[in-house]
Amino acid sequence: MLELRLVQGSLLKKVLEAIKDLVTDANFDCSATGFSLQAMDSSHVALVSLLLRSEGFEHYRCDRNISMGMNLNNMAKMLKCAGNDDIITLKADDGSDTVTFMFESPTQDKISDFEMKLMDVDSEHLGIPEAEYHAIVRMPSTEFARICKDLSSIGDTVVISVTKEGVKFSTSGDIGTANVVCRQNTTVDKPEDATIVEMNEPVSLTFALRYFNSFTKGTPLSNTVTISLSSELPVVVEYKIAEMGHLRFYLAPKIEE
Amino acid sequence: GSKQYTITRFFGKQ
């Protein structure tokens, strides 16, 4: 028996909107720790890792570890039927091949339930090693989204370089080149508007921009985004989910041959 | 040219 009651149902709606275009089918894993997902995009270049900790749910019942295969587009369709202020409850019986999403309006005057068919999803769970990153950049998530969008109108790949001076995003294409430099800036009214550049070693990596643009669909989840870079590792783009966990995107770099 | 690596090149299967 599985029963997860999420008062801030909009979080789950936002999570699905953020990942449904990158990943088609995925297993949601439910355990005492929380509700999680790990999945790669079809080309195995990007990986999504979601964690919603059990403590973040108003009610969390998961009698045994369970993995539920879902088509994310279909799940997003169902969650779109929930209001932004609705409480969302996920329910599944042991051995059932369906999951039920129950939506309650804040005033309890409208209660809906949507039952979705589960599916078998072949997926391999990857071990993500703990890593010391050469550089960690924290910036407003809207600013990062703006940079990715702007650069993708010029080129297909982005070079992200972190030095003492700050973080530089560069691209080039048929019509020309573009460089955006963000310097550390902590003299802001609100902490979420700050740009913080922590650098242990200078690092410069090249990535396909279209994936970054897909990751920025996580922007509604958090005011800030954290970008962690190491020369031998995939970049991590992380959106914290307040009080609950995180949505992390990993992207493998492009490397000169 | 540069080669696009896959995630499995960095993270092993469990």
C-alpha cells in the first residue's frame, strides 16, 4: 500500500513539466527515504535525478519499496488537471498495475481522482559518485535560463569557463559569437538574486546547449540554480525543491578528440 | 571536432 499526500501539489506539477520532454518513460521509486526518480534521456547524454523526501509529505505511507513505471507525458497530462493550489495524493495498492492521483481543492469542495495505467520500464540505475567539484556557481535561475536561451539563438554548444573573474558562457555559430560573463555579486537586496562563484580550480567544459535549455524548464521550482563543474565529470544543474529535496540534471561534456 | 560523451562513460551501472 502506497499513499503520499503532498499539500503543495504544484511542486509535483512543476517537476513533471521540467522533465517530461527530456525523459519519456521512467520508474518512480518509493521507499522510506522518499519518492525518487533516476532516468536518462533517450541518447544517454543527460540524466535526471529527483528526490522528494518523505518528511516533505503531509502523509507518507510506503509499506515496502516499490518501483512504478510511468509514461511521463501521460503523468503530466493527469497532473495538469490538478489546480495549482490543490493537494495531490498518490495512491497505489500492492501488486496493482495502476496509480491513482487524487486532487483536493484547498477548500475541499472539489475532489477528483485520476487513475493511470503503470507500465514496465527497463531502466538501469547508475551509481553517481560523490565528487569534489572544481567550481560551483549559484545564480538566479531566471538569469541562467535567459543566458541559455540567448546563446542557443547563436550557437549549438556552450563553453562554460570558471576563473577568478567569474563564470563565462560562450558560443559561436554561423552568424557570429557570443560571450556572457557573470561576476560574483553578493551585494543584492535578496539573497536569491546573488551570483556566487566558488572556485577551487579553473575549469572549462563544452556542452550541447539544447540540453541546458531543456533543464531550464526546472526554473519554476526554485529562485536559484547551482551549476557544479569538474573537468572529468558531467556538469550538475540543480534546482532545490524547498523543504523537500532536489531536481538534478547531469550532462556529459563534449570532449575534443 | 569534439565528441559527445554519454553519461554511462562516467557513471557506472549499479
